[in-house]
Amino acid sequence: MLYSGINLKKFELFKRYEKNPILTSANWPYAANAVFNAGATKYNDETLLLVRVEDRRGFSHLTVARSSDGKENWKIDPYPTLVPDIQAQEEMWGIEDPRVVWLQEREEFAITYVSFSKGGPLVSLAMTKDFRNFTRLGPVMPPEDKDASLFPRRFKGRWVLIHRPIIRGEAHLWISFSPDLKHWGDHQILLPARPGWWDSHRVGLCPPPIETPEGWLIIYHGVRYTASGSLYRLGLALLALDDPRRVLHRSSEWVFGPKEPYELIGDVPGVTFSCGTIVNKDTNELRLYYGAADFTLCLATEFKKESITQKKSIEEVQNIDT
Ligand code: BMA
């Protein structure tokens, strides 16, 4: 294990977009308190963000914003796109933090999101082909559970979900398996929080796993409690391509964290929290969309010449430990 200070002189892996934040409640076509933590995907040659919008009751819903370059000129749906189902008890206090994955086998997008129920936050699943009509498959994990995403395909016939239950006060990444997206089992801890480290108090999956030739790239958030609140930063891990239960690497340092005023001032200061990335294979660019201080939506791009989606640069840029 390398001493964690050793990389201090190395450059940053992500470069913030100079016009951050890219979306705020001031841009919204209707009244909103905050817009943040958006799922991201490509749809009809555009970048589509499924943005978490918090209203002034403190409840959240999801609204689509589209842009041809993923940076500017956002076209925002004039009304909420996916609202809590008031018939469904588990959505009574809103829906939050979506992760969007294209399932080629089913030819539809899967959206895992947090439903806020009386019993606490839980993981729900909805499907869509067009971001207009949604089919809710209902809760897939009971409270308290969040930060979930499917992998885009089955492994040995089973769908795989990464999620983050809180059990006995401990918050680790877990992995679970299902033959039908409904019945889940073979649960096990995938990536634990690390006492004493920057990710000591909680960890949770950020965007959906990204497939690379060397493995599934996982961007996760780690939380450290401090005297002035929690710090939410991002770290990396790599899972085996054929068996995502196998962790090949995990970065010792965080790769992104709150620094700019818009990340340090907001409803929850000190938070950088991502639910979506877009990988452009032609330009080798990875765009990370992230919520800043639970208040606005921002963009950072991975700007190393050799992408972090290539093994060489993962090892060069990060002092990776297993
Ligand atoms: C987490 C989630 C996120 C939020 C973060 C920081 O538990 O609820 O939606 O951004 O806390 O408040």
C-alpha cells in the first residue's frame, strides 16, 4: 500500500466545466428549490439527463433535460417527467437519485431510483423506452437502501444489482442477483467502507458501472463525517468483467471532491454526488454529471490523454491498491 500523500503533486483526474453549474433551479420552467443528482444517458443522439428536482415541500421528482453537446442549451421538460406515484406508499415522500442503464436484451432503459417511504429510503425500478411512458416494477430492495444500479446485461443468466443498504449502522456497497429483476438473492458485500479513510463512514455507488476492456469501472462516493458536517467525495474501483463480485482494484485516494464555492455553499455544503456519466468512445471523453451541495447540477470531464477507461492510465493516475 502506498502512502496516500504520495500523489499530492499529481494533477487532477477530472476537470470542472468552466461554466459550472450547468443547471440550477433558476433555469427551471416551474418553481423548484434545487436541481441535482441526475441520471445520464444518450438518447436520440442527445445527452439526456433525468434530473432530481426538489420542490419546496422537500419532496423530489424527476425531470428530463436534453442537450446536443451535453454542456449547454438544455431543453427542459416543461412539467415534471416522472412524479411520485401517490397510490404507492413507498413513494409518499418523493423519488430521488436515478441511475439509467440501457438493457439491450429488453430493448429498454432501466431506471433504479430511491423511493422515500415512511419506513425509510428504498430502491425502486422503472422501465422506459422513450422517457415519456414509464412502467414501474416497484420496490426491489427494502429500506434502508439507496444508490443502486443494474449492470446492462445478465451474468450467467442473472441480472446483477449494486446497491447500498444500511445494516447495523454500516453502509457498504452490496451486490445481489436476480433471474427476473423481481426476486433478489445471493447478497454479499462488494466494497466496504474503510474505517479511518476518506470513505470511512459510508460508501455508495455513483453512476452505473462502466464497461472497459479491463473490467467494470466503478465510481463510488465515500463519506467522512467531520466537525462541520459530511464530506462527499468520489473514488474508483475496478470489477472483473466476467464476475463483478471480484474487486480487482480500488483507489486509495479520492479522485474528486468539493472544492469550488458552488460545491461548498448550498443546501448541503461539501457534497459532490454523481448519478450519471456519458462515455464518448470516439473522443475517449468521460463526462461526469454531479450534484453540487445538493443544490445545482455540474459537469466535470475526465481529461487525461489516455482515458481512465484504459487500464494504463488507471494505474498511472491513481495509486491503486487492491
Ligand atoms: C445521500 C443522498 C443524496 C445526497 C447526499 C448528500 O444520502 O440522499 O441524494 O446528495 O446524501 O446530502
